[in-house]
Amino acid sequence: MTLEEQSNLLPSLCEDLQVPGDQHCELNCRAIGFRFYVRQSDRVIDGTPCGQNDSSLCVAGLCQSLGCDEYLGSGKVMDRCGVCGGDNTACKVVTGLFQHSLSKVGYHKVVEIPEGATKINVTEMMKSRNYLALRSRSGRSIINGNWAIDRPGKYQGVGTMFTYRRPNEISSTAGESFLAEGPTNEILDVYVIFQQPNPGVHYEYILPSDNPVSPQHPDHRPGGNTLNGQGGYNHRNPQPEGYEPTGGGSRYPSQNPDNQVPLAPPPRRQRDYNWKLSGTTECSTSCGRGSRHTIFRCVHRLSHEQVSESLCDSSTRPSSQEEPCSLQPCPAFWDIGEWSECSKTCGLGMQHRQVLCRQGYANRTLNVQTTLCRHLEKPETASTCQLKICSEWQIRSEWSTCSVPCGVGQRAREVRCVSNVGDFVEDEECNMKLRPSDAENCDMGPCAKSWFLTEWGNRCSAECGMGVRTRGVLCLTNHISSLPLEGCGHERPADSQVCNQGPCESRIDWFTGPWSQCSAECGTGSQQRVVVCLMKTDEGHTVMPPYECSSLDRPLGQQTCHIKACGAKWYHTDWSACSKTCEGGFRVREVRCLSDDMQPSEDCGEQQRPADREECHPEPCVPHIDENCRDKYFNCNVVVQARLCVYDYYKTTCCASCSRVAHRQSTYRGRNS
């Protein structure tokens, strides 16, 4: 079996095998279910993938990596300019730090990134409540434009893809960032939306150099490089085949024999045509520091007449030099910022924008004194605005029936906030101070009270002779009452009656004495009587220990009593629930003057009459804010509008504003629950 056949067969018999790096190009096999492996060959077929890199291949038993030029062993890598084997001279890195102190809320320009930029990285030095924004020179907002804060993610613009990151998505202490590979196809403006002191914005991007240096390329001739590492590049003569020296000399072979010294080129003959400076290009700008380049023409050496450039040696042509021009500054102009959000979500409000006097100079635009723009009419910085017509309160239903059939309860009705087009919207869009009440107390009058009785018990208190049997007697309303039993009337139904179990023959039973004097001279009191265990025989009665009668129901030894009426008294129910949870409500209770027979009376003194209404919950609806719970910045309303109070950082720095929003939401949920 050949080595190639073994390589094709082994995967079905072996399992994946982790071997040291110097054995990646050996043919090793470990049988499934066993812990040892066997080397089948000291090398695999050339071209077999190896190592962690997908571009690594096995050649002559060694794992070799491809360079960026796709040649094994070349060692060529991409430089930061994206040039294979380059030396980072084909481009230039532009970096800077924007640390200007800002004072006005709004958009402030950080940097202009030219067309063709690559490897763009704009990052806040520290986390802050500011936002970064991007806008193309054509005026299109790419990220966070028009006072709208976009979500983190990827956004397409100016010919490339931008990755927008927020601080909470990355573990570092840096703030927001924009990343893009580029290149861009137009000028890009970077802004910062100022809300708190600027922590600094670092920016970096790469631009092509004016005179890029081409990297050396490998010799692509046959035999120039081999896969087994023997041979290599030909460094003795780096010129390609057919190379001709400048000046039109004779051709030289691309490679000399190893035992022969290269021939010296013949002396150059004097040229008939030379390059001559003939002027410069037009200035790139009419003001604000532009640039222009020198122009060289091909002329006759003696007559200096201009001829075709093909008659001059292109390799001796002088490099075009750049020189500044139009050094006077450009006229100042008004730079107009974006309008802010309307101060009101409905009805007539105000919006503002930033207007700065700016002037271009030396490829930069700077803020200058407003007097330089006095020849121009200054745009308005404030304007009225109206997003929509305000919503209004509407009562959508009549009052409901009272929650109780008698006494004091509550009733409700539907109150909704309706937009100008008739849609139901959240209550916050209407004026909460004008909201009609959707709940109130209702008094259904006094509750009726009745005596409730059980059936008489089947068991007599005495097994023989005279005894008693009982039943339950309760004064109840259709809901729990706190009034005494006498509230159902003076004539309370009997709760016991006599029963006779027949003559006794030497039987033990409980016997009772007379009731004692009532403990109260008027009204309700209590009285006691003696209860003893007696044995009744034909000869008489014998007192027995109480345990002898323990099997029998013992009669009551104490009961309530009533000698005479004490007169009329004030009675009242419990307080109802408060009509409001905050900002001053009221609660009520029923107060009545009742006689001893629980009938309405006018004999109670008005000075002793209990109050039937009182104020409750006078505290304001806005919860007490702790002195430490304050807004640290004046524009916390932006945090509330952006719904950022769910993050701990904003909940701390804008404590008061976030607390008010949380309280309104909890009150709204409680009212609708």
C-alpha cells in the first residue's frame, strides 16, 4: 500500500490526534479506543495543511507558512499601509487628540477626515455622557445625527462600514468609539455632542503618501524559489530580464555566470534633450493656503524648444515639488449647527441651534470672532416649533355602582388621555394637574342588621331529669360589623331552653345555684352562679368531686346581665379608605346617636359627637427626595428622553430626574392595576 493510500484510509480508522508542533508533518495514527499512537511515516504528502494557520503547508516534512506574496518561506507580511513586504513608507499615520473645553450643549466638530483614509479609529479617552457623531461632507448623517442617538452596531457610509461601540459593550475605561477599515470616498466630519466636560477624543487614520515607495517583489522566474527550502531568491542581479540602463545603452543579461565578473556599461553619450522647469500648476484653492506643483517640459538642449516628452529620459525627470500658495485667509462664514429637540412634545415650544463664525485657513476651519461675519446676516439661533397638537382628558364612562350594598364604599369611572386624532395615549401626554377624578367615595346608607339563629341542639345537658339545650344566636349584617350585638334590637332571641330526660335513679349530674347580683348598675354587666356535681338518690343529694361529672356538659357559671338603660350614646363605624393616596384626600365614617335599644336618638350631646370626616395623606405626590439624590448636571432631561435611567451610571448622576420618572410610572401602573 502506498503512502497516499495510507493517508486516505487512516481517517476512517483513527481519531483526531494532538501532536507536538515539530511532528505536524509526520503521519501519526492512534486507533479509536486506545491511548497510544503509531508513526506510519516520517513525512506526509507535500501540500498537506499543517499548524494553526490555514496557509501553512507541509513541504519535505517541514511545516512552512506562506508569505503575503503567496511564496513559501518568503517571510513577507502586510505592513500597516496594506503593502505586502512594505516598510510603512507608502502611507502616513495621522493622529491627534481633541481636548478643547466646551461650554454649550450641542454638536462640536472634532476633526475632518480626508477622502481615501483607512484604518479609522475615533475613541473617547474616558466614559462620559457625551456622544460621538459622523456626517459626510455631502451633509448626510451617518451616526447620531439630528439629535437622535443610534444604537451600537454597524453603519454604512462614505464607501466603508463603521462599527459604533458604546462604553458598556467593552471592558476598558474608554468611552464611545468609531472603527472603519476604509478607504473613504469623500471627506468625513467627526462631531462630539457635548453634555458634560470633554474628557478628550483621540482620532487616528492612515492616508496614502505623496511618494509611496514600492516594496521589493520576489523573482517570479522558473527556479527562482523551491518548496524544499533549497535554492531561494536570486539576489545577485535584482533587475528583471531585458533591463535597459537609462540613456539607451546596450542590454545586459539578467544573470551572470558564477565565475564571470559583470561587464562595465559603455560610457553614456551626451543627451540632445533635457528637462526644463516651465512653470507651476494653478493653486489648489483660491484662499486659505493651497498648494501648487512645479511643471517640467522636455526641450532641445540648444534651442530650448519644447518637444515630445518621449525624447527625454523619463528616469532623469526631476520630481515635481509642492509649494504653498493663496496664503490669505478665506472670508469668514456662519457655520450653522443642527436644531435641538423641541422644548415641548406637544403645543407651541422652542428649539435652538448653534451658530458660529468660522474661517478657513491652511486646510483647517477655525472659530473666529463674530465681528468678522458682520457683513453677513446672522442666521436665527432660536425658533418656535410644534411637534403636534396636545392631547386632552376625556371621561369615557359614567360612574360605576358603589362597591358595597350598604355603608361607605367607592365607585369609579374611566378617564383616558386622547390625542388630537382620537387615539388613546399614555397619561403623561396630558396635563396631569387637570386630570378628572376617576374614583370617589359613595355612601349607600346604614347596613341592615338581623338576628341569625342555628337549630336547637339535639343533646340535653342532663342525662336524666331536667336539663337545658342551646342554639347559636348572632347579630350579623351582610358584611362584618363592629357594632355590639344589641344593634339588632333589644329583644334578643333565647339561646337555651329546658329539656327533660325522664326520672333519675341514683344518677350524677350538674346542679346550679342562683345567679349573683349583676356587676353593672346600668348597661351590660356579668353575674356568676355556683355549679356543683351532685348525686341524686331517693334519700337526697350528695356533693361529689367535679371529676365525677366530667363526662357531662358543665352549665355556665357566668353570663352577661342588664339591669337598666344607661342612656343614649354616640356610635361610629371604622374610617373608610382615603380618597387619594397623596396631595390631600379625605376619609369618612358614619356617626349615630343610639339609645339603649339601638334606636336613633337625639339625646346625645353635640359637643361629644365624634367627627365623621377628616383629611388624610396631605403629603405631595412627588416622593421626598433625599438631599444626596440630586441631578449633577443641568441637562438630565436628555437622559430621561433617551430612556437611559435603566443604567446605574445615569441613575446616580441624574438621581432626581430618574426618581421622578420612576414615581410617575409606578403611580400610573398602580392606578391601572
